[in-house]
Amino acid sequence: MILDTVALMMTNVLRRLGFELRAPVAVRFRTADGGSTGLDVVVRLTDPSQRERAAAAIAEHFPDRLSDVVVS
């Protein structure tokens, strides 16, 4: 349920900002070497040239250091 909610929130923000997604946003739990936990989020854009803009939008709307976001 948490993973689905995060994926939906990311999708809604990105679409509202005009980004086209090539694939659904993928979210999974992760554990760092030190034992801390968080989320891995993968966003695949239709236009990869917008990677930096999308990453900046995600960081602005979700300024959470517990997430690792990969935009391609």
C-alpha cells in the first residue's frame, strides 16, 4: 500500500507538471549498508532530455532524504 501510494503521488506530480512517462513509476523498499531504510524510485520519461528537470521537480515536491530517485 505504501509503495503504491508513493508511485501514485510521484505520477500525479510529474503529469501535472507536463512530464510524459514511458513506463509506470516503480517504487521499492531499500536498506542501506548502515541499516537505514528508505525507498528506491525509478521514473522513465518519454523524453529523456527532461531528466534533470524532472529530478529537480521531484526534489522540490518530495524533499525527503529517505528516497533515492533515478530518472531516465
